[in-house]
Amino acid sequence: GQQLNQSPQSMFIQEGEDVSMNCTSSSIFNTWLWYKQDPGEGPVLLIALYKAGELTSNGRLTAQFGITRKDSFLNISASIPSDVGIYFCAGRSRSGGSNYKLTFGKGTLLTVNP
Amino acid sequence: GAVVSQHPSRVICKSGTSVKIECRSLDFQATTMFWYRQFPKKSLMLMATSNEGSKATYEQGVEKDKFLINHASLTLSTLTVTSAHPEDSSFYICSASLEGLQETQYFGPGTRLLVL
């Protein structure tokens, strides 16, 4: 089956530092999505990428859809304490019919020290 | 826009009972909803894909008679955990997707199930 390798597993940074995390896949995806999950909550969509090479920003967040369609990265600039949480990448490929299943990475736990 | 709600947010039940979890898309019509299970400090595991008006498609290893899914309308899908056991205790999350050019999944806030 499809697998996503997300790294790093965890990060401990100081407030104000920049953060970078990435996902790689053994297969091609048509869409890359980045989510953030706070404890006890559902994932919240941060950025969606639909085209190979696409670079998209959402405030301090920037994500790119790799040109090979097998990878994506997420950067967070000037981190703040509320950036703490688990970040998941997810890739979407067409899986028969019109059902678009997501494959999730294992997540990156981000801790920001004030 | 694209708000998804779940009810209840938390539920505690006795072993052997059944529990129903509702997932609603509040401001859009969702032809497809997904049900996930998440264990502590783990990623999301897809359980089934639910299409309005048709039978759900279950992932390998997920018992369809154990986890009953009904998608009766374009805004509501339900997951019923039948004859719950302590090992069914988990965080259950639904998501809904919009059909169209730019489709993505929007997640509900999750339901914490504890089976005693």
C-alpha cells in the first residue's frame, strides 16, 4: 500500500525560530494536504496543494508540492507558542471510482519554548 | 465555510452496549464522508468511506458488522459501534469532502469513546 514518510517525528524549538518538516512517498499523489491537530481535537486544514511544483503560503506557513509528486514540505516562519501541536501531511490519490482516500504521515510533534 | 460537527464529543458506555456517533456537514453538502480512528500519539487510520445513499466501503481489517455506517443524507453520516468492548475505546474522527475541482477533506472535532 501507499506509505508516507514524515520527518522529523518531533521538534523542540525556541519561539521565533523557523521550522521545516517534510513528507516523502513511494508513489505519486495528485494532492498534498497539510493539517494541524491540537490535543483532543480534529485536524484542521492548513494548506492544500493541487499541482506539482505549486508553492502556497498561508500567513507564516508555506508549503510546496514536489515536482516529482512524491514529496512535500511545510515551513513555519517565526514560530509562536500557539504553533504547538501535531502536524500531519496527507496525500490524496484517486482510488477507484470517485472516492478520494487520504494517506496520512505519522505526524510531526512541534513544541515551541517561549 | 466547510464546517463539520460531531456528536457526542465524549461518550462513556458499558461493555456490550452500542454507541452511535453523528457527523454533520453544517454549511455544505458532502457526498462523501470518511470515518477515522486514532490511537494516542498515532496517526489517523481510515476505517471506511461513506457515500450518500450507498453502502460504505470498509478498509481491510475493519469489521463492517461491528462498525455500522449509515449515510442517509448529504449532510449526515452516522457510525454505530455495536456491542462495544474496551478495545474499541478510541478517538473517532469523521471528515467530509466537497465534490468538485478542488476537493479536500474537512474534519470534525472528534468523538472520544471510552468503553468500561
